[in-house]
Amino acid sequence: GGRPDMHAFGRAMAEMHMAEPLDPDAKKGMFGFAVDNTIGGTPQPNPWTDDWPTFFREHRIGFQVKRAGRPELTEVWKKVVAKTD
């Protein structure tokens, strides 16, 4: 019972993200993860990528746009990529 301690949660989250990475690619400053995972039932690819914007654009948002399979969404996404590349 009771309310969660959000201050403690925030500190623990910050500590986790400041930890020394074990994976060699992460140590090199790359973004991704050694294995793919899911968000609920949706696959989530995690290939090692040189920079955060590319990782997020291609493997988070771009991947979901492709999965949607909607041509109108794909066209809008192409414009976004062109302006943010």
C-alpha cells in the first residue's frame, strides 16, 4: 500500500543510465542493444547504431511506420526523414 516514492524511482533510473555499459558496442558510444525485444506484442529491433537520432528515427519510429503498411503514412514519414536527415 501507499504511494510510490517517485523521488527514489527517479534516482534509481538515473543511476541505471549512468552505469558503465558492459557491451563493447555500448562502450564505443553506440546506441542499441545486444538483442531485439518487444513492446507488448510488437517486435522492437535494437541494432547497434552510431548515433541516437538515427537509431530512434530508423529503429523506433521508422520501424513502426513500416509495420503499419499505410501508404499515406509512409509518404508523410518520407518527408519527415528528408527534413531530419
